[in-house]
Amino acid sequence: MNAVFADLRCLYRRHGLRELLRKLAGRIRSVVSSREEVVVLRKDLRSITEMEFSESLRIEELEPGDLPALFEFNRRRCDSKANGRAVADVRDGYRGFAGYVGGELVGYYWWVDRAIEPRHRDIERYNLEIELAEREVYGFDFFLLEEHRGGGNSVEFLHKVESRLRDLGYEALWGYVVADNKPARWLYSMCGYEPVRRVASRRVLTRRLPVGAESESLETQSRGSSVTV
Amino acid sequence: MSVTADVEQFIISELSQGRGITSIDPGDNLLAKGIVDSHGVMELVAFLEERYGISVGDEDLTPENFESVARIDEFVARKQDDRG
């Protein structure tokens, strides 16, 4: 409970009362009852072409020894709940990349393959119907500090993660994006991610109930896989 | 003013503020240059829809249509042709 109050104080200090109340209201709504639609995405990692960036963002594999730095990172972004997720992710053998600008940790990205976990918790929770094949990965929990968004940092982070995964021998990357998050959805499209299907679910208290899955038409899906990211 | 010049002007004046970008080559990759990010995409689409009276759908948001100013120019021309 102390952690929750610390997060609320942190949110108030960083963003003010209005933003604190907005986030609280959203959290309460989502706990009581909410309908959510997500879009399952897939990217062919073999289609990646090299891009030139400023090289200001450095990507490194997350190690268990990075947990203290992650805890400090989560404290700065007022989300101590993320500490528990990070500990569980490391314990379960999930792998991740940390992004640094200079010496500062600015973001992270987690992933699993079928050898680590064929059906990640998100796949079950949202009924994403993703069956990871050999040389396929599921990417999740991509976060970049707000002050480092914009100016192409998100694209650079994603591109460097994709390149590292390709270099590790993976051929396809799966993930999902919340359908309402139009900027993110469009950015993924621009980066060559193909929407595979939309999945709707309704949350009632602690239970998430499927509403139905709908595969989008192939005509709208056939976005070039030979794209420049 | 051509679509290319128009879009270049918009990107430099509206999307690249404070980043010292004073010119864009029509073939420059807008993602790689960090000119278009998630919010930049939204603003750019709103600009194109308003300026050229076209409608941009989700299915249009592909690298083939938006990765460079030259591609955007071609995309706008196709959209205007479709409108007849």
C-alpha cells in the first residue's frame, strides 16, 4: 500500500492534480468494468533494412544485475508496480533489452520465444491466438520515458531491438497494440508491422471475458513486407 | 507550391521545431531521420487531409506511402486521382 501512495505522490509532483485524478479515474473504471480492443501485429524481421540513426540510443541486453537500475527507473516514472513484473520476468527467464542515452536508462523492451514460454501471459489474457513457431518471438512491455519520446527515439529503439532479434536468428516478431492508441498503431504500421487480427475483450472486476475475434481482410493486411523501417 | 515543397515546409516548420532541421531531401527516410514519430504521423495526416481534401485511412499508413516526402507526394496524387 505504501508503494501505491508513493506512486500517487510521484504522479502529483510530476504531473499535477488534474493528471493524477485523470489517471485514478481511468484506473478505477478499468478495474470495475471495461471493454478493450487490441490489434495483433506481426513483423517479418527478414525485411528489415539498415537505417541511419544519430547513434544516441544504445541497446543492451537486460541482465538480472540490472534489476536495481530498473527499480530506480520505475520509481522515476511513478510505477513501482512494474518492479514486481520485472522481478517475475527475470525469474521466468524472459529476455529484454534496455535502452540508454549516455549512461541513463531511458526504456526497456521484453521478449520471449517458444523455448522460454510458448504462450506468454498476454497471449492468454487477451486471447491473442498467437502460436509462436521456431524462430519467432513475442515482444511485450515496450516502454520509453516520456521525456525521451519524440524526435524518432521510439522508432530508433524499435529498429535496434528488431535488428538485434534478427541477428539472433529470429524471423518474425509478434506483439499487440491497443486499438484506441491510434498514434502507436499508426507508428507500428509505418514501421512495417502488419495487423493480423483485432481481438475485443471485456473486463469485469478481475475477469477478462472474450467478446470475439475478427481477422481483418487480407486486402487491407497485405502491407509490403519488403518495407524500409 | 508543389505537394513536395508544401509538405517539406510543413515538416520543417511544424514537426521539426527545435531540432535544427532546415532542409529535407525528398528521398530522406522520415522515420530514420526522426522527423516522423507517433505524434508527427497524426499531425502530418491531419495536414494532408485538410490541405488536399483527401481522406487517409488506417490502411494507407504504410511505409510505401509515408516513408519520404517523395512517397507522400505520390500518395497524395493517387488519392486525388481516385477522388476524380
